[in-house]
Amino acid sequence: MTSPQAPVGRLVVCPTPIGNLQDVTLRVLEALREADVVACEDTRHTSVLLARHGISARMLSLHEHNERARAAELVARMAAGAVVALVSDAGTPLVSDPGFALVRECLAAGLVLEVLPGPSAVVTALVASGLPCERWRFVGFLPRARRQLAALLADTTDTLVAFESPGRLVATLALLAADDPTRAVAVCRELTKLHEEVRRGSAAELAEHYRGAPARGEVVLVVGAAAEGRAALSDALTALRDLIDAGAKARPAAAAVAKLTGLRANELYREITRGEQ
């Protein structure tokens, strides 16, 4: 159990605004004011937030290229009694952002970890999407390889939340539409910022829209669960990919999986080869 009054050094994870600088909690501002060191993804970015709220703090960079070395340094400081506040450029640290190595080393050293609640583009997009929130999963940035992307998008019975680049959005939506044009999707763009946009519709509708009006800014993609029939096909394709990865030839493997699932071998073979194109 953690306590903000702990007399020893500790790590305080501080979520920061994902766009609007007003979206920061009072507890986070207090933690930033009281910290001996603020570990941040980009000191220039964090300095804007600190200046906006009149906070003067000592900052150290902690990003993907220096995190391991910096983590050891910060853990030593905390062991000596320092309070370290961890922030990323936007949202909650560790969620597709640096900080995991620092948290792990902090816990391994037996130091206190305090995590404050706050902004998250993932949860904001999920709620704004209008899609079911009871069962969902976040997959970070979508894979670039077409086969991996196709497998990920098809293999879900839950609402899926992912980060996507504006330049790849149309191709991803087209891939979804090719598999199931009616699948529910929401594109959440520039959340909490001046040009915020949440566009909801079918995969086919959104693919067509963004083909003619390319997206700009930061994008969170929310995808509804696959239809029941598509989910069964997805499970069969996963089994088929496992067989192929183990060395089986595609056609005989498709026939074997078809016999076990009741699906058509030709359909399985066509789907698996399409994912490789």
C-alpha cells in the first residue's frame, strides 16, 4: 500500500494532459511542485506545462534511448530519499510511453510507487467511440506488417483500441472493410485539442471518407468486436497460421483445419494467402 506521506524516497507517476493543458489534476500539480526531480520524456515539452501552471522544477530526460541508464540513476536518488515525479509528453506514462524500466527497478529496489489518476487518450477514445466498453483491449501502435495487422484486426471478440498514424489510417480502414465492410469503427483524432474529431461509422464508410479527406494529427482507432461468424473464422485462421509457422504447407493445413472446424478449406486458404499479399 502506498502513501503520499511516505517519509522515504518514492516514485510518483503523474499523468499529464493529452491536449488541453487545463486537463491536469490538482494532485499531479502538487506532486510536480514537491518533487525533487521530474523525469520527463522531453524536457522542452514538459517545461510548457510547468510554466503554464507556475511550477519551477528540476527536470531530467527519460526517454526510450536513455531509460535504462537513467533508471539506475533515479533509483539511487530515491534510495537516498529523493521524490521523483515521472511524466511523459502526454497521458499516462508507460502506456505506449517510456517509464516501464524505471517502475520495474523502483519496485525491485523495494521503493514506494505512487500512481496518480489522470488523462488517457485510450480511455477517452473508448468512451467517445460509442462502442461497448464492458470488454476491451488496448494493443498500442498497430503493427506495420500486413499479415500481422490482418490477424490482429480479425482476432477479437472485444472492442479494440489502438494508436494509428494518419498516413496509414486509410490502408488500415480498407483492410477492415475488406474483411467486414459493416464492422463498427470510430476514428478519434486530436482528442481534447482545438480540432478534435470523433467520426463513427462502418469500416467501409470511414475508409471512403478518409480516402477523400486524409486525417491529420494524433489518431486513436476504436474497432468494434468482430461478428460471431468472423470470430470463428479468426480462430480457425489462427490455428492455420500456427501450423504454417510450424512448417506445414498452406493447402494441406487448410484442409486439416477445415475438417476440425466445419469451415471450407478453400475459404481458409484464400484468407490466409490474402493476409500475406
